[in-house]
Amino acid sequence: MIRQAKAEGVKRVRIHTLFDGRDVGETSALEYLDPFEDFLRGLNGPDFDARIASGGGRMWITMDRYGANWPQVERGWNIHVHGQGRQFASAREAVETYRKEIPGIIDQDLKEFVIAERGADGVPAPVGTIEDGDSVVYFNFRGDRALEITEAFEAERFSHFDRGRRPRVCYAGMMEYDGDTHVPKRYLVSPPAIDRTMGEYLAASGVRTLAISETQKYGHVTYFFNGNRSGKFDETLEAYEEITSDVLPFEQRPWRKCADITDRVLEAIPSGRFDFIRLNYPNGDMVGHTGVFQAVVCSMEAMDLQIGRLKKAVDAAGGIMLITAAHGTSDDMYEHDKKTGAVVRKADGSPRAKTSHSLNPVPCIIYDPACRGEYPHEPGGALNGGPGALNEGLGISSIAATCIQLLGYLPPAGYDTSVLKL
């Protein structure tokens, strides 16, 4: 994008960086930053000026989701737009300074910084505030962590924080982040058209559904589940419930809201109001991303207790419970040498934390206490390929057809294969 901007005659580009340390190595920022700075130096010249203007960790600034922590977005707004924040001569200096001042800090939590240089008056000034007439491109394909900063730029009425001076800019997202509300107004790449989702099928079939999670994963059982749309398919059949997440670092409250989610589901199951309940416990993913082993142990033990509570309710209701995950995170908490498999250790001998998702297979557990041999998984049945044997080698996309079968319906044509051979 920067190369093309230069080719088309743009003279000045400013990059507002967001460090990851979450889906990549926990302290890998400089592995990306240094080559990028070299790239910019190679492009710059008398007629072109591109440089980093501000930045910070993506769990500390700008990239909140589902309205969980608007102050996080406000911090990003203030440094990106107004240049208000601690000043440094370079992004590398900022990263190295925070690492020295806050031992153990990982990239996702790096504090905000503003790049400044001295002017003719000798006073340091930000190199890249966002002004009227600028173009702003939010470089993110995924919608959940893009919607709030997009709203701050686009909304005429805005009450989440005081924006101060709101620059009149040409704002574009990498994609359309919400197909229902058509946000943002401008985008660079057309989003994929996702239709015939499981939620749409169930609503059309008259299935009464509850979708529930805490704030951090609420969009995963609603917005993402329904194909990047924020609305319901049928207001009379669907209920969405959000349990408000605590605004604390995940490792400081590792049990999250799993008990609160379970409390509500235990009320919903015997009520008779719902035929299908989908819930998401954020424990394994959100706490796993912190890289704090002890917090993950606490988190998963808390969730195990709640699954035990759900099992009893399923038993009493004569229902079926399906447990799975989209990916691993808490299952692999240390970096491993790719050749030997040994745990990678830091200079002090401690293991290097793994904050990213794992590539391990995830379980798919179907608990049906009233099973009458429809899908046996014991000698003479599924293990020998008999009637009801389970299909092998599948992925998360097969869960849709599986749930539809368990509800007594036929999966639509074109759905990926169910886990069940029924």
C-alpha cells in the first residue's frame, strides 16, 4: 500500500502501529519493526516521506471489541489522532524503554507512544497527527476489533469518550466490517458473502435458540456465527444474551465469567424456552493468550467445574451436549524447538511462553446420556466401522451439520460432512 501510494504521487505517509505478541511470539515486535523501518528508509527521498507516527500493544490501545473497554480505544484515538502521549524519538526506542521499565511485559500490552521530533523552535512535536483532509486506512481484515475505532472516526453522534477535535478525513477499512450496518462507509476489499449459515437454517426451521457468552466472546456466538452480521434472523425465535466481562487483564481474573454464563444456561435449560443453546467460554483462548501458565491452570479448572454443572442439567433434561473448540491456545503454553520439540528457554533458563494459538487437533465430544446405539463408539460399533461410526479427519466446519442432525433435521446440501454417520 505504501509503495502504491508513492507511485500515485502521495508525498506523506504516517503509520500508526499496533503490536501483536498474541498470535506471534510474545516479544517479537522488533523482528517486524526493524525490517519495516529499513523498508521505509529505502522508499524515502526528497519527494516522499513515510514514517511511524504512533503505536502500542493491541490489547492496550485501539483494538477493543464488543464494547468491552472503550478507554482502550480512547488511548489509541488520543495518540493516533491528537499525538497526545509519551514521546519517543523512534518506535524501537519506545519498545526497548517499556521493556526495561516494565520487566516481563509482552508486545500485546506495550504502552502507547508518540514519535516526536524537534522543530525549528527546539520543542518536540508529534510527527503524524491526523488532520482535516487526510486519508485514513484501517489495515485490518477482521471486523470485531475494527468496529469501535471505525465508529470513532465515522459517527456524527458519539458518546463513548470525548473525541476532542474530530478530523474530517476520508476513512476506509480494509473490508466492510459489518454487512448489516454497512460499516465502514468506504472499504478497499469486498467482504466474502456468507449465507446459508446454521443460524439462518435453524431460524427458518422454527428452532428456538439462545446464544450466550461474556462480552469478550459475545460476538463469536452472534456476529461471527451468523456470517459477519450483527442482527438476528428471527426476533421471535432467537435470544442473545451478553454477560458483561470484567475490565481487567485476563491473567488477573482467569476464571472469567464462566460461572455466570453457566448460571444463566442452567436457568434456560429447564425453562423449556429453547431447543438449541450455543455458548462460548472464553477461558481457554483469552487466558491462554496471556502466556501465564498458572493463570491458565486456574482458568481451565474453573471451566471444568462449569461443564460438570452443565452435564447434570443435560442429564435431567434428556438433552445432548456437544463440546469442541475452534483451535487450541491453552493446550500449548511454551514455545518448542521445531526440530527437537524441546521447550525453548530464555537467557535466564525459564521457558519461553507461547501466546499464540496452537496447531493441535481439538476434541469433539458428544455427550448423549439417552443414546440408544445411534452412534456407538465401542468395539463392534463405531471403532469397527459399523452403523453409527464417527467420521474421521474433520474440522470445525463439520459441527454445523452435526448439530443440525442432533436436532433431528437434515443438513442443507453443500454443508461440510457431519461427525455422525446417521
